[in-house]
Amino acid sequence: MAAIYTYWISTALLCVLYLISAYTYLTKGVRVRQVLGELGYPAYLVPFMIVVKVLAPAAILLRVSVALSDLAYAGIFYHLLLAGLAYVGARKPSGAVPAVVGRVLLTTSFVMQNAARDVPSPYVQATMF
């Protein structure tokens, strides 16, 4: 039972993190473009990232397809990894804190998903818990 609660809490917090980020990208677009520019990313990524930051949590929560859900986990993993590394590379390590928190939540959610979902992911070992 604890694994189920752990899954849902970590998944909910991860999704809230991403949805707040999408909201920030929508409402503070000028500042977001400036920060992305400082990190070396082009401003045209902002609309694409808004869509991704809404669709990835939706794919995980709705779980229409296990493969799509696992693809969303992978996309979020790489996004958080690159975001954290970009801040470290720009010598602004405090900016990487949300990425680190997100990766902890993501890992917890991914590892615990088979305990809480009816259809298991083939990428999580069944004998872990």
C-alpha cells in the first residue's frame, strides 16, 4: 500500500512541477526567453516546450498506452538532465535545483508505477518490490 501512495504522490508532484513550468512559460514568456538565451538555447523552443510540458504529464497520468507513458518518462528524464546540466554549465548551479528535484520525483514515480497501475511497464523489474 505504501508503494501505491509513493507512486501517486511522486507522480502528482512531478506533474504539478511540469504544469507550473508550462504556466510560467506562458505568462512570463519574455523572461523565459531571456533565461533560455543565457543558457544557450534558442527562443523558438518556448512554444514547443509549453506543449511538451503539458502533454508529458497527461501521457503519464492518463496512461492511454504503456508505451506512450514510458516515452513520456524518457522525454522528461532527458529534459531534466539537460536542464540541470545547462545551469551547471552556465555556472548557475542553484538554477538546477528544480531539475534535481524533478529527477528524484521522476525516478520514484517510474520505479513505483507497476505497484500502482494495472498494466505493468516492461521496463521496470517486477521483482523490485
